[in-house]
Amino acid sequence: MEKTIDKQTAILKDKFEIALEKLEQAKPFAKSMYQTEVFQLATELAGSFDGLSVIYSHAHRFDETGVFYAGLWEDITKMEPSLVGGSLRDKGINSIVELLSEMRMLSIAKGDYVHPVVSKEEAGAFLNEVLALNLDLLFPSKTETYRTKLDDHVFRAQRLFYYLGQELSLNAIAAKIVLEIERLTVQRPITTGRILKMINMSRQLIDSGIDEQTAEALEKYACAVNGPTPLSQDVSNQREYRLRLEKAHEDEIEIEARSFAEAINDTGLVSPYHAVLIRFLNRKDSDNIPKSLDLSEAGTESFKANRQLIHDVIQISIYPETCQAIYGLKRLLEREVLAQEQVVPAIRRLFELPIHAQARQVLFRPEHKQSGISLNGLLVAGVISVLGQPLGVGQGLQATCQSARAISLWSQYGIVQLLDYIASAARDNNISMIFEGEAIQSSLLEGGVSTDFQQDVDPVSSLLVPHLDKIYNEMMKRTLLRGEDGHKWVNPEFYGGWIPTGFINVINQATLKVTDYPAFVKLFYATHHPDYNEGRELVYPNPVGIFITNVHGELLGLHAVTIQRINQDQNGDYRVYFYNPNNDSGQNWGQGIKATVTGFGELEGESSLPFHEFVSRMYAFHYNLFQQGDIYMVEDSLVAQVEALAKESWGKNYVWA
């Protein structure tokens, strides 16, 4: 029996059905004229839950009538869960088209629409991921201040998500959230805002009847970032926790220290209360600091050898608002970078470095205004994170992979150079680099990323990237007329002299055609694969260029990554372990090529792929001219395997010579 709906909704229902009929009967060239009326009526219907039910009841017809005809949503196989939230928050027509698309997907998931390509299971998984990625829409804030700031299209999106949540299993959504949190935390990023948002939003699911295992996993992460220790679990604020520490016995303090250490080892996430403890120990009982970080023997020795520096670093930079830097401090000590000459004085220089007005604007965060931390402290916290987590650097939302890669490379093999750049950018709002004997000053250059470079990156990146981006672009401009890929000359000058001078690009710069692809593949095998390069290991990370493709293998663009190492996995297969500054390194590139971040011996922050799959996405690499095996030993069958993957993905966008 059909549910009774109010009179207004009934009128809209009739109009909507008529509009769909007109659209279905329209000729292809005229469908756009009739789509507009469907979208307008759908917008009105989506203003109520009854109206959403009306839309859903016709969702199985949307494809055949032409609702998505000739638009971005026409091919359902190209829908990306990560893009749904942005479209729904769009004030324009995209938000209602996206809503109709989600209703189409729900119809498939519930079996009311049998799609020729997308299965029920695939549609359900898609919607679960959409909900997991947009928990703020599924569980919107209840405050009046929040409500008054929202536009109608956002309320509509919230209404849609509530509807989807009622139709789908919360168990499946919660399980997806856990997988997403685990997948992101294992990569150990420096910036954890997205992860923390998911954890805090998903706490509402814990008591919603989901299965026990999933609830326990969510509870583990919630505790890790809120109160993972006996004394911090039920306090209401940081002051109350500090007072408890003042009254605690020695054995209680030790339990606190070990509990915090266990939480960061398990998740890579740090609680603000951990910062309170660290600052307390720094004043009262510094011998327990290594326990609170669970330092190895080498890390403990590094702490003891630099006790005064660590004391000062904590005092100036470790606050509840910068608590995630504690994980960077742990990793920095484990890496023993403080033993390198000039590193300690270079870090100390940042404590009282005068900061340029423009650099102050870049480093300032409104949320830190009441914390008591200085801008120098924020900068030092950022430096500690970068030096401790070189592969945790991300490029944010803008295309600055070259600059992010540089920061990662320098934090591994050019630490003093990196610290000099940081000091120069902070003090002078300028970085100077030499290109082929001539100095380039970033402050004298125009262009590059916008001056209001977005704040979803770490402090070091927010400070350096605008300068590095301009310098890199300037270097590339100076090579434009050379007839070859400018990266050949720019990369060794920009990144450092340890970049090999040998270079090859599979795209001919004059014709823009794929040229002599078999030679490209064989050269990479002969210079990088241990079975063909006489067993030589990679001495330094190698910056390479890759084609980024989506889940359907379609070209999205060019990207800069770094090969960290090439090793055999537990199955004896050679894999390329690489650093990807894309904020999320576990990506599906189509054709069954899925970069993994765990399960195959990956170190923190690394991605990996089987050797031949990685090669199939490369377009340029550096190599040592004097360290390569015999190219003729690389079997033609290997080349054919790689070439087939390339031609059927990014290769469709190029002419092959």
C-alpha cells in the first residue's frame, strides 16, 4: 500500500511524473530543454522526506528517460564517492543532479533497478563510502548557530543523507568508516584533520546498534584522540587533567606515560592530553619522557644526548593544539637526525628567529590564538613533524607535488639545507636557489600557487611551498626552448646533486607522441630492477613522473612521486616502494592496479606496486649513466605486458609513434 502524502507533495508528484514523460519522449537534441523542468521539480520535492520518497520511486527510470543525458552524471561507472559531498554542497544545479544520481544508485542497491553494469553490491558499497566520507551531513550539528549559517541546498543534502542512512545498513557504514580510518592512519600523515573529523563524527555510531567488533574499533580510535589513559578518560578539560597529574603517584605517572605511548604506536594519532603530560614531565620528571614516547634504545640515547634541546623544543612547541607533533618528535629521535652536524644549532636558530610579516600571516592559525603558543613555536612544531615524518608531507588540495616532494626529499637527505630554506622563508620571505650558475630569488618572482595557499598542510609546507613553486616554475621556463623535457636539467639543480643526470621521457617533446616505448621500459628495468641491473640497490630516492589514472584507467594528469626503494615482498615479487605526496597514497588506478600502503612490507608513508604495474604508469625518470645492466637482457614479454597496460589506459590520450 502506497504511503499517504500531503496535498502539496501529491501535486508535485503528478507534475514530476509528467515532466519525466515529456523528457522521455523528447528527441536527444531537445532533452536539455526538458531536463530543466525535472530538476526544478526535483528541487521542490527534495524539500521534504515524502518528496524524497517520490523521487526514489522513479529513480529506476532516470537513465532511460534521459535525466542525466549528455551530462557529467550520464555514465554511472565514472561516479567517484569522494566527489559527491562537494557536488551536494554546490549552490548551483549540480547539487540536485547529484541528489538524483544518489537516488539512482540507491535504487540499484535495493534491487529496484537492475543496471547492466553496476551490481547491487557495487552500488551499496558506493553509497556506504559516500556516507562515510560525509559524516557531517549524516550527523549534522545540532547547534542553532550552525543551523542559521546553512543554505537550503545543504539542508537538502542533510535530508538526503538521513534518507540514505535509513535505507542502508549502519553496520556497513560504520565498517567502511573503520576501514577508511585504518587506511589513512597507517600512512602516518602529518596533518590529521580529516581523520580526526571522521573519528569525532563517527562516535555517534558506537551506540547505534552496530556490531561489537566495529564498535570496539571506533571506540579505540575515539579513545586514542580523546582520553586513552586511566587519568584522562573521564576528565572534562586539560586543566583538570593537569591537576590530576599533580596529585598522582609515581607508578600512576608511569602508567599514564606507557598508555599514551601504546596509543600513538597503535594509531599514529596523539591526544591533546598527551601534550599536557609531556609538558608536565618536561618540568617535573623528564626521565619518563622516553617512556611516554616508547623510544627504542637508539631513540633513548638520542634523547639523552640532546636533553636540553628536547626540553626547549617541548617548552616552545608542544601544546595541546600542536599535540600531533609529539609523534614527529618520537620519529625524529628514532631517526637520530640530531646526531648530524649543524642540525641542532639550525633548530635552535628557529626559537627566536624574527618572522617576516607575510610569513606571520602564513603561519597564523585562529584556533591557536588562545593557546599561548608563539608563531616560532608553531614553526618549530612543524619542523619537528617534517623531520620526524619525511613521508608524511602532503600537498594539500593544490597541485604542488614538486614542492611537497622536495620537502620530503630534503627532510631525508638534506636536513640542514631544508632548515636553511625554512629560516630564510620565515625571516626574509624569500628563498634563493642557483640554477646553472645564476641565483633565483623567490621574492622577485610572480605566479606560482596563490598567495593564500590553503591551510590543510603542515606549517613547513604552508611556509615553503609558495616560494618553491615559483622557483621551480622559473627554472622550467628557462628550459622551454631546449627541445627536451626541462625536468632533465631542473631536477638535479632544484632537489640536489644526488639526483642522477641520466634522464628519459617517453613523450617526444617536439611531436608530443609516445616514442620508442619498448626502449623506455627496457632502460628502466636495466637501471632499477635487481634482476637486470646487476643487483644494485637504490642509493637515494629517485624523483619520477607518472600518469595518474582513475579507477577506470582513464588519464587524470601528470604527477610527481619519489621511488624510495625497490625490494622483494613476502611473496618474492619485486615491488616499487614510493612516496606519493597526494595526501592519500592508497589509490585505485584502474586495470586492477591498486597502490597499497600496508600488507606488502611498506614502511610508514610508503605506497607500493608490483614492478611492472608501476612502470606502466611512468612517463619520465632519472638514472645513473654508469650503473645499468645490459638492456638486451630484458625480455620482450615483460615489455609487452607493460605496454599493454599503458596503451589501454593513459596511452589512449596519445599518438604512439
